Amino acid sequence: MKILVTGGAGYIGSVLVRQLLAKGYDVRAFDNLSFGGDALIDVMLHPKFEFLKGDIRNAADVALALDGVDAVAHLAAIVGDPACKKYSDDANSTNWDGSVALYEAAEAAGVKRFVFASTCSNYGKMADPNSFVTETSALNPVSLYAELKVKFEKYLLEDRKDANMCSTALRFSTVYGFSPRIRFDLTVNEFTRNATVNGEQPIWGAQFWRPYCHVDDLARAVVLVIESDEAKVRANVFNVGSTEENYNKGMIIEEVCKVVPNVKVDYVELNEDPRDYRVNFDKIKNELGYTITKTVPDGVKEIYTLLQTGIVTDSFAQKFRNI
């Protein structure tokens, strides 16, 4: 089975590529290398790995990428609220136009499976602050990033639900942890980096909730869906994470302070946040048997250990950010 990973040089994609290779799949990574290709250097000579530089907005690139492919893991996107706000034209042309074009080309090419990396940001803000949202809860996107994810989900799971290709949307929790394309602009990684390097961390709005999931476990969910019975995943959507791994910012910095010594925490009162949601993950656990292997405390220790080695000489460098 040959699997195409769009965004294969990215934070999650580079981890997914390695997991698929470890399981014996033929893997083609497809990426425009907007953040460079260093994350794939050590797998370039793997006999089952192939890299293709290109853009999902380019039909000729996409045609080459899909040649001989059985499944697509679609991760390529302008990722996150700040990046989509700053690069809104690119976000629309990539996350919507490019995704639709990729889907249509994959269907025409006879691809059997299409797994879409969506986001729990689609939930926006909980109507009931004491509740948990599920896959059937109302979606309330409050950013261009989430709006485009919701729009493509609808296209995938409603407009194209009867297509020959089996499609699944995965609503990822907020990601953290080590990746070959390491980022320090993600909450857990950023708080740990700031505490370790600067010895302090300001917290704006400590009470607002998000679910968190390690990059390894998000990638594992993609592999699981590709390997699951079609009847269980066709035209279906799953939250990806663990119900026990919902944290507010105050809880995150508490975990950081358990690992990093002598951190100065400055709590700044903030009563309004457009995003505030706790997510239930029973569906993917009960229907696909999915469980996580790492928790936020594990991720904090991982990033702290990485920084303590000194191998990252400037963790504030632009290359470790999305914008």
C-alpha cells in the first residue's frame, strides 16, 4: 500500500511519515517546503520513502503526487489562527481551493482512502462551560482557520459522502511534543521553552480550556483510520485525543512548574476568549479502540529535556514558528 502524506515535512507530517515507514508502508511525502525540508533528511534514503516537492494548488504537482497512491493523509495547510489571519489569501487558496482540488484529483485517480486533518478549534466556544463537546455538538468557528476546516469537513462528509473514495475527518486536539520539525509556538512547548530559557511565563486567561494531544498520538490516529474497516470510518468524523487531557492554561503552567525549577508566573486577568472548549473523545476510543500513549506532563518533560541538552541553540528562532 502506498500512502501520500501532504505536508509531509511539517510538524505532524514528519512524524506520520516515520510511523508509516516503521509499519512497512510505501510513503510519498508531498510538501512545498515553506519551512524547509530538514525534518525529512534522515529518511530520504529509506527504500520505501519518496519525496516530491510541490504545492496542492498546482494541478501538475498533484497529478504526480497521486500517481500509484492508495491512500491520502491530507495535512498540508496554512496552520493555526495567527497564520491564517496573517496570510488569509494563502489560507483560502490552500486550505479550501487546494484541498478540494486534491480531493477531486484523488477521487479521479482511484485513491481508496482520504484522511483529512481537521481541528477541535471548530467548536470555538462551549455554550455550557461545564459541559464537554462531542462530534455531534454545534460547530462554532471563530477564526478563518476553523472556518475553512469546517467548510472542507462539510464538503468531505456531506457533499461527497456517497463518493467511491472512503473519507474521514479527524478533529485534532492542540498538539505538543517533540517532532523532527519542532515548533516552540504551541502552548505546551512554548510555556516549557519560556520557563526553561527565560525563567518566567505570563498567563493570559488561565481559566480557558483546550484539549491537548502529543504529536505521536495524533499521527497514530491517522494510521489507525487508514487501517480501520471502511464501514467504521467512511464519511465519519472523530475527535482525536483523550477526555482526561483537557487543560486550561493555568493547569498547563502548573505542570511546567513541576518540571522546570523556579519559574516566575505572571497571571494576567482576561475574561474574554473567543475559544474555550472541553472535548469528549469517547467515540474514537469506543469505535476504533484508540487510546493515547503520552500526556501533557510527558510532553513538558520531553521539551525540557530537549532544551537542557543545548542542542537547540536558539529556540526563539523564526524556523521554530509558523509565523
